[in-house]
Amino acid sequence: MSGRLPFFRRRRDEELREEVEGHLAEAVRERRERGESAAEAEAAARRELGNALLVREVTRDAWGWAWLEELGQDAAYALRVLRRNPGFSAVAVLTLALGIGANVAIFDVVHAVLLRPLPLPDDERLVIVGPEWRGGVGSVAPADFLDLRAQNRVFAGMTAVCAIAVNLREGEQPERLQGVVVTPSFFDVMGVRPRLGRGFRPDEQGAGRDHVVVISDALWRARLGASPDVLGRRLLLNEEPYTVVGVAPPGFRFPEEAELWLPPRFAVPHRVGEPKDPSQNRGSHYFDTYARLKPGVSYREAQADVSVIMARIAQADHDADARGGALVRNLREHLVGESRRSLLVMLGVVALVLLVACANVASLLLARGAARQRELALRTALGASRGRVVRLVLTESLVLGLLGGALGVAIAGAGAPLLVRLVPASAQNLVRLQLDPVVLLFALAVALATAVVFGLSPALVAVAGRGSAALHDAARSSTAGRSRRGFQRALVTAETALALMLLAGAGLLVKSFVRMRSVDPGFRPASVVSMSVNLPLPAYVESARRIAYARDALAGIERVPGVAAAALVTRVPLRPGSSSRGVTVEGRSYTPQQPGEKVIPNYVAVSPGYFRTLGITLLAGREFTADDGAERPQVVIVSAAAAETFWPGESPLGRRLSFSDGIREVVGVVADVRTTSLAQRPLPLLYAPYAQDPWPFMSFVARTVPSPESVSGELRRVIRAVDKALPVTGVRTLEQVVTESLAPRQFQAGLTSAFAALALVLAMMGIYGVMSYAVAQRTREIGIRAALGAEPGRLFREVVSEGLRVVGLGALVGLAGAYVARSALSSMLFEVSPFDPVTFALVLLLLVAVALVACLVPARRAMRVDPVVALRTE
Amino acid sequence: MAKPAAYRNRIEVLQGTLDLLLLQTLQWGPRHGYGITRAIQAGSGERLKVDTGSLYPALHRLERQRFIQAEWKTSENKQRVRVYRLTAKGKRQLLAARSWWDELTGAIGGVLSLQPERGEP
């Protein structure tokens, strides 16, 4: 008994024991002195003393902190019991650790993404403003931004941002960095103070004043050696000197993965025919607009105010591109909103895994409880209250739960960073994963709740079989044993049901992924490599220079041995981002599908060989040729979807499309290409000849005869040779591009499968456990039947069919569960019904196969029961 | 609750008075637990019975409150016993408890000896 006490109380308890023994001895002595016999004296003294254990227990209560004392005792005892059964303990703790770890890891991400504010002060009032655009908030043109800023009455501050690539030259090797053009109030609106120096001054924009830059903490450390006198230093950006005026605080890389923040001037893409002064530009929507709400202004009020201004702009400017309704959204919601659903589904998935783990550990505890039934019965007989025994058993569960929780937190700490891939790439750098107090508190709560869930049924069963009956026939086929088996069976049924749901979910996600991978993207990605170049503006402000650069680079590429075809495009399909232009269909008032919403088609500029290089089918008309130069008639090629949208049922050839910078004639129709995602139906897509619309950035694509990897080094070299100052980046085969575009889905499907596999293994262990226990319990019965001549095969079949009955019931419950949960998953599926019969059939088959394997060993054991041994052991 | 006949003329020590009895018993000199039980039994003409399950918690509580002190001694029986002694603080507590007891018994006695008064009908 004293061994269970914490060491500092052990001595005192030892003394108490001695004191009570002394009491008894004195009583016996006195009685003997009065002439009683030794036996009489002893018996009478003991009777007088009463229950020595009880005396000690109530005396210890007088020491204070009795409950804590008992908890400590129970915990220490539980630890000893666990140490005595290392196999059981390891399996239970590991099972719990995996279940709890998965939950903590996912919660960590959910907490960082959905619950914790962005690392920006008062982020509830930070909003993104813009036209409604494909279900989200779109970008605005510079002139529209100026109008919004001047006319609104709801924002304390507004800033416009536009991500651009910037070439930094330090020494010979140029480097391409992610830059962001921001209006001067950017840092004020974000509420971020640079760690060194300052943000931009209001007058730091426009010609002559805009050569200042704020750099990220990471860049400051990596390229400038974290030098404290960096302020005032010159950096060569796009071949022009810029003065460093500030260093952003550590970790601040917003928006995108910004390394540099620059005043607006770069933002102007300098497209042919565009107004030279950006404040007149209403045709190119390239600014994301962030704003901070004035105190007391609601989102609805802000949205109403912005809508009025946007409607006024649309009315005044008849040539303006289509503008839908205006939206004002919380910035965080805008950035991470789309991951909410998948994160919550994942949270549901891991919760199911944890339930399976709980059921499994409960089942383990029950099976082991058979061996402990005697011990617990003995304790009850010796006067331990029933509450005390329940507490003892629950304490063991708590100890198990806390051990599992601690290990689970370690697993989560290691695993959570991998789960950031559940968040959209653009928001990933805003996600700060840390096992902060909230997450740790969650872990503790999960561990405790888990312990109660899996510990309660064993505890109740422990006291169900009571008194002397349990002493006699504990661990045999008593009523308590039968109720325990019933419990166990219910647990395994639940486990099987949960495992089925998880397997079905994983199967559906995997099938969606496979479906999506087999979608025809509209181009042939095999053997095509792409790499991109960004033309810095001051040097390449003239269209002629860009066209010349593109021509020289393409000529170099075509000379490389192994290159079968080469071309350039302003944006490679399925790469992140989008480019689109407003268009008016000439001679026809185009009817919007929904009021206030026109179709804004995707738009790219390509060189003549593009369709051939990517294997995009020409459906009608002609491809671009070298003749479609800057001075020639403006032409355009439309995708099948564009043709169907603008001229349903008619031939688009010879039709005219009017852009903000001129009218183009349709000379060809090509097959649809999936540009945003394989999951998305192809949107209208317009192609212009690069020579007629030379954007200052491009990707080269080359179809090679040997593998693209073997040629890409040489391709890079010849492109670099055209202009040594320009870095060549983003070298990827188009197969890689396709794979990357599927990565989030693949990850999600893979993760769910991993969790489902875990649940399946746990369920298998559960089935094995309950069947082994059933066989062990019935050893005697089986022995008798074997002695009476029952066939071993029959006994084998009996055990297997009993196992399968449990599994079958679980599967039915699981099917019902899948039906209830169907809506949670359906939005994440692609061309797969949430009740896909093939998936469910396969999952059921898998489950049955696993159940059979799990039953095999116990069934063989039943078959080999030796009647003589079985009967003798009883 | 019905009690076995043998216990009938024994009185269970009232809760709250046990502390007083223990302190009072120790005023006559240090004693061990069993010795205290015997002293109370003998002093009450075998009418008061102190249950072991009440005795030791009370002793340990009084010890924690510093009213008594304990030390290990060896009895005539060569048995190691824990012997309790009254502290100065305990003596003061005993005086306070005694006056409380006197007041209580006086008050109760007063109530019990009250004669019904006859008032105007």
C-alpha cells in the first residue's frame, strides 16, 4: 500500500502503520495482563480496533489534500500497472498518440488559419475591395482605384497592390525576386511598422521620386548580411538603382511571398495602346485593393458605398470593361476562405480516427480488465468503495490519455508543418504554426476527453461484477465477462463503422483525384519544358525591344539540338494566377448571363508556334504566322468556349472583337484548354500574337525529342545569352505543371487515405482483440465440444462467422453514417457521386478481407483447443 | 439505529467534544493513542467509547494545528509507540474549549431545568 504513495508521504504512512500496530500491540498486552488468553486478547483487540486499513485511510484524510493524495496514489499505481504490461501500454499509448496527434496537428492548422488573427493588427477591419469576379473579389484598374479612394466615405485608408517580378543584380548572377508594387499608404493601412527605417512617404510615387524600396527581413538577412546600416544603400533592381528606405518586420511577406515593396510605376504593364498615364487607365485591372474600415462602419455599409461609386464609374465610362457588383470582404476570409471547407472536413476525419482509437483502447482495456477483475473484486471486498474503484480505473485511463496526449503533441509538432499544404499557397506565409497555449490546451482537453470516453466503459464494467461472485469466477464466463464481451463487440462495431466511413471518404477523394488527373487538359504536356523571363521595364519599355528579345531568344532555342518546336506564351496553362481582358463583341450587344455581370475572357499573347508546340488542336481558320506583326492587321484566335459564348452556333471566323486598345479580327478557332484548374470547365480564352501585344513577361515552351530534363540546361543557357542581366526562372516540364496543379487534391486524398488506413489497422486490431478474447473465454466450452466430437472446421467457421457478423453490423452502421455525412464531402469530389457504388463495393470488400485476416488467428486457436488441457485449466 | 445490547450503556463521543477530551486527557501527561483511549474509558467509568477511526484522525488533526506534539518512544512492552504531549498552544486551546464547554452545558442545563410557566388562559 505504501508503495503507491508519493515518496514524501511514504515515510509518514509507514509511521502511521506502525502507530496503529503499536495501538494493537498495547491493547493485546493489556488484555493479557488482565488474564485473557493470547487468542482471546488478539481477537478482542482487533475487534476493538476495527478496520485498520480504514483507520489509516481516514487518518490520512486529516493530513489534508486527501483527494490529491489519492489521485497521486492512483496515478503512481496506474504507472506501475502500465509498466508491468509494456506491450499493452505501448500499443494503447501509441494508438492514442496517433489519434490525438492527428487532431492536434489539424487543429493547429485550423487555429492558425481560421481562428487566430492574421499577423496584422486589428485584422477584423482589414478588407479587400473590388468588383465581384468569378465568385470572389476581383482587381481594379488604376483610375478606378483613384476614384474609389477619393469618393468613399467608409475607409480610414486604402492601398492598391500588384505583384510583379523584380530582377535584382548583385555581382554577375541576377536573381528574380517577388516584388509588390504598393501605393505609399500600404504599410499604414496594414498597420505594419518596418523594423528599420520607414514605409513610403505620400509623395514617393511617380517619375523621379519612386526609386525607393522596402525590403523583407529575409532578404535583408540573406543578401545584405543583416547589416544595420542598410538604410540609404543602393540596390540594382531591373538595372536601375533603388535606395533602401526600410526593412519590414520579421515574417512579414505580404502579399504573396513579397521580398520587396516598391512605389507604383512598375505596375503599369506598358501594353501597346494603353494610356501612358496610369491614372487614366480603366482597361487593365491589375490592382488588388486593400482598405481599413473606419471605426463603426459595417461591411454592409462599406459595400453599399463602394457599389454606388462603381456604378457611377460604369455609367460615366461607356467603354469600360465589364464590372459586376462591388464586394467588400474581410481580408483573411478572402485569403483563406476557400480552405475552410477542406480544413473542417479534415478536422472531422481526424475526429473519426480519434474515436476509432478510443474504441480500440477501450476494447484493449476491457480485455485486460478480465485479468484485473479479481484484483478489483478483492479491493471491493477489503472495503474500497465502488466510487474509489471507478476512480482507480479512470485514473489509469487518464494516465494513458495524458501519456498519449504528450506523445501526440510531439507528433503534431513534427507533422503540422507538413499540413500547411492544406492552405492555399498565397496565404501560406501568413500561417504561423506554433504550439501556443491555445493549441496545447486543446491537446489537453482532447487527451482528457479521450480518456473519459475510452475509460468509462471499462470502469463501469469493473464495478458491474461485484462482491464475492466476482472473486470466485472472475475471468471466466461470468455475467460480468459476458457484459464485457457485449461492450467489446459494440466497440468493434463502432470502430468498423467509423473505419468504413473513413475508407469510403478516402476512396472517393482518391477516385476524384484519379478522375481529375485523367481529364484532358486540351494540350499535350509530355516532353514540353517551360521557363520564364521577366523583362525589366526601363530597359524594355519599348515594344520593339521586347519583340526583338523574344525573337532572338526563340531563334536561340530553336537551334538547340533536340528541340522539335518552340514558342512563347505570356502565361502557361495551369500555372497559378490568371490574366484576362474585357472585350466587347462588335456589332452585337452582348447579353450578360446575369445582371451586371459580363464574361471577361482569359487572355494570353503567344508566338506563332504556340499551338503546335503544346499540341492544341486548330479547329478552324489559321494559326498565327510571322506575318502577324505589329504593323499588320490586328488579329485574334479564340477558343471553342469563347466562340460558343460570343457566337453560339455561328462561325466566328472574320468576326471582330473590340478591346480597350483596338479591334481585332478572329482568324482562327482552337480547342479548349483548361487554364486555371483541371477541375474547372474551360473558360473563354483569347489569343493574340505576341508581336501585336508584347507583354513584359513571358514563358518559353519547347517540345523536345529526348527528355526535357536533358535539354533544359542548354535552353536556359541560350536564353541567358540574349541578355545576361535577365534571370531565367521557373524551369518546369508541363507534366510537372499539371502535377503541381493537382498537388492540393493529391495531398488531401493522400492524407485522408493515410488516416483511413490508420483507422483500418486499428479496427483490425479491435476485431482481432475481441475474437481472441471470445475464444479465450470459451476455451472450456470449445474444449467440451471438441471432446464430444465437434469438427475443428466447424469451430473455425463459427469463430469466423461471429467476427464477420460484428463487421457486417459495423458496415451497415457505417453506410448509414456515410449517408448522413454525404453533404460534407460532396463539394470536394470531382465527377464522383458521394455514393459511388464501385468505391463502396471495394471498401466493403477490403473491410471484409481485413476482418477475415483478423479472425484467422483466433479461429485457428479455437480449432486447436485441446479438450484435456482446456478442461484441466478450469 | 438498533445497537447490540453490549454497547447500549456506552456513549459514542460527541463530535466536537472529542478534541476537548483528548486535550484534557493529555493534560495529565504524555500518552500514546491506546493509552488515551483507555484513560477516557476509565475516566468515564467505561461509559465513553472512542472509536479508533475517530481517534487517530483527531490526533493527527490536533497535531497539524500544533495543539499537541508527537514523538516516538518505546513502551514497557518494548513496543515502539507514538506518544503525544500537550503544547503551550494546546494548553491555551484547552482552557478556551473548557470554558466553551462550561458555557454550553450551563446553557443546556438551564434549558433542561426550565419549568413550564402558567400564563393567563
